[in-house]
Amino acid sequence: MDKQSAIRLANLLDADALKQELSRKPFREGIEISPVYDSGHGASAAFLRYEPGASVPRHEHTGWEHILVLQGSQDDDNGHYVAGSMLIHGPGSKHAVHTEEGCVVLAIWERPVRFDGAE
């Protein structure tokens, strides 16, 4: 993305419009990703659509992560978060994520995450 470019995201709170506007590809089992941008230097943003019961294993944040829950809800080691919740994880923080009902989140990463174990 060049310095003059701007990304405009409309209809974030309209579930039907959001589904139609986002192109999706597999990310993890039960999770699809719709990239917004990837700087090539670590900073990136994407929408993640979790199917009911989907999870992300324990991982460490190597930079700041911002999560805005747009639809449904998700849980992590620290609590339960419903639509409208904003989560900010600092560098060095760790957690695993799970959703019973499914959810859509906007995730913004300063740097990639590092998965625990062999991943």
C-alpha cells in the first residue's frame, strides 16, 4: 500500500452487508480470514470468521494486537467477550481463543503472533 492509499471499511455493523463484502479464505480449522492489509513488515489487519466451536491455540503476541468483536462472542483466558467488545493485547501477552456460538472479529496486529509448541 503506498502512502497516498486509504482503506475505507463500510457496514461493519451490518451482518448481511459484511458477509457480502468480504472475500474469505481458510485460515485455521473452522476459521476463515478476510485480509484488509498486510504491510509486509509485520503490521496487518483482517476479519476473522469463526464457526461455532472454533478455536485458536495458545499463542504469544510479539507486538500489539487489537480485536473488535463485531458479531457473536468469543472467550479467552481472561473472559467472555460479546459483540461490541474491544480487546487489546500487549507484547508478550499469551492466550488461547475459543468461541461456542461463532463470531466475526476485526483483528489488527502490529507484529505476527508466535504459536506455542510445534506450530
